[in-house]
Amino acid sequence: EGVLVDIGVEHPALMRENQWALGKRLTLQVVAVDERIEVQAVSGDQVSAYWGYKVKFENHSFGSLVENGKFDLVVATSKIGIRFEDAAEKIGEHWRKADYKLIAFGAPARGLHEIVRDEGFDLNDLADYVLNMVPDQGTETVRTEEALFASLAVFKIQFGW
């Protein structure tokens, strides 16, 4: 009758379509909530609201990616950047005009300043803005996944992204 899929709630949901490969990421729409939740697959363009971010794997260095990319706006995150709230108004003008945005995060062992310095670049020359998205963090480093969620939440709230 279908397959059971984990949608992140207490019990698996029923999806009557079964042509999907195991482990494939799907966008699902809840179509019924009875004894069992029933879902159907939909394409991303059928979702009118913000539906997550896209990740692209790149073999080039960060500096090369920025220099050769066609980004209208490049935001680098760093604990030694300026506080977001101190630049929010200026960024907002740039954000609304930009079609292709890049938000970059460092790694736990090395921040973006160190990464691009080792590539022969200066982060302040590569990025339109170098922002501290988690000021007064109280730790040496913020985990990348925490910085990602914190930053995207701020951009969503501030700019309606």
C-alpha cells in the first residue's frame, strides 16, 4: 500500500508512492492526519515558503570560489568580524538587491581569516562583509552547525529571506 517514512515526528508516515530510493532526501507534504499521517512527495518549487538552504560542494579554494563566482553579495562569518547589528541597515540594502548570495563559515580548527590567509588572500578583500553573528559567544569557537543555524535565523528574521 506504500512505504513508511521518517518525517521527524513520533511515528512514521505513510507514503503511497514507492518509487523512491532508500536514503533519498524528499520534500513531503502532509495530506492526511488520521490514525496514521499520510504524506506525498512534492517538488521544491511547489513550496512557496523558505525551504532550507542549499549546499554546494566545491573543489576550489575559498578565495578562488569567491573571485570566480558570480556572487552579488559575499558575507563571511568570523568571531573577529563586526557585530551584525552594527551593519544590519547597510547589509539590508545590499541583501535586497542581491540575487546570488554567499554566506561563508569557518571550520572549528581554523576560522575564515586563517583559511584565506593560507590561500594568499585577505578576507576583508574577498567579502563584502565580515560579520560576527554570535557576539559574546563565551567560547573559543562556535560549532559550524550552530553558527549556520544562528546566522540563517538572523538573516531570515531581519530580511525575510
